[in-house]
Amino acid sequence: MSHPPYGAPQFQGALPYGGEHLPEVAHLPVPGERVHGIVDADLSDLIRRPPRRYRKERFGRAADAGIGCLSLVFDFGESVSDLLEDCTWGLIRTFRRLLRGRGLTRGWESQAGGFARAVRAADNDHENDDVLLVFTDRRILLAGSGTNTPGRTLADRRGARVLGELPHAHLVRVEPRHTWISSRVDLHFADGSLAALEVHPKELAALVALGPR
């Protein structure tokens, strides 16, 4: 049996969990990092996109100064969009929170908030929910392509990139909350915060097995 070159990412035979996703993320681990498994998940739609102060600037400062009024138009348009979201889908989300609990607790500065911000920021509108959780011996990589092509899942795409990472110590509990109408799973973080995911039943066993012991 051939051995990987010294310092290369290590994949010990066929991965027990999420091996079908390996081709798209195999380039992400650093040399010597061992991948234990991969889970395909979605950020819960109970978690809205981050407030505007947490979104990446669409234009640099120099570009903003150059386009002047046009930048103000974009800002106004985003403000109107946020208001419409709060008055329509936001009301539905609020009702669902009363039944199922909040999708994010302790705010956007918490560990769960940082996790949610990293996933949402994968596209320019900060509305992405697709994420691959790549569990390694060193950390949990958050991977995504940053594209949301209709009719295609994250597993169909190639060239995934790192959206962020979690130290293993930050994730303290995985709480399955599946019902006949929901595939919700809650991630509990070391600072007491929580972020909800939607995880397909076939991926649930992998997430529980790879999560904190």
C-alpha cells in the first residue's frame, strides 16, 4: 500500500462519513492534517442574514468615494430590503421561533454568531445556507463554493473554499431535534450560544458521530 507524501493531507482509506464530498474539499486541509469525516448541512432559515454592520463592504472605500451618490442608492436599497424582510418573512420566522425556539442565541458576536456569519457570507447577498462541515484532527473547517445555482446541491459542485473554521473545543454538544416536519439539529457552543442547522436524516448519524464526545 502506498503512503501519502510526507506533509500531505491524510485520508485514511475510504472516509466513514461523507466520502462522496472528498473530491471537492481534498485541497482544503493543510499538509499533515487528517480528515475524519464530512457532513453536508444547511444553516436554519430561522437565522436571518446578519445585520448590515456585519456584512462585507460591496465596494472599497476608494470606490465608494468615487461613485458617491450611487453608493447611497445601494445603501438605501439594502435598507428597504431589510425592512421588507422584517415585515414579511420576518413575521413568519418570529411565529416559527415561538414553536421551535430561536435558531441563533447569544447574538452575532457569540461563537454561534460567528459560525452563522461565516456561512451566510459565502455569497454577496449574505443569504447562503449551504455548508460542508469538514471534521479533521485539528479543527472543523466550514467549506462552501459561494454559489447558489438553482437545482444544484453543494455536493454537486467542485472547487469548495474555506468559509471559516471552528476549534473542536468550541463545539460542545450536537442536539438532534428531528420531527416529521423538521430536520433541525442544534449546535451548542462553549460560550453557551446555539446555532440551528437543517441536516438530512442520512447525514445526522455522521454529525453526531463526528461531533463532541
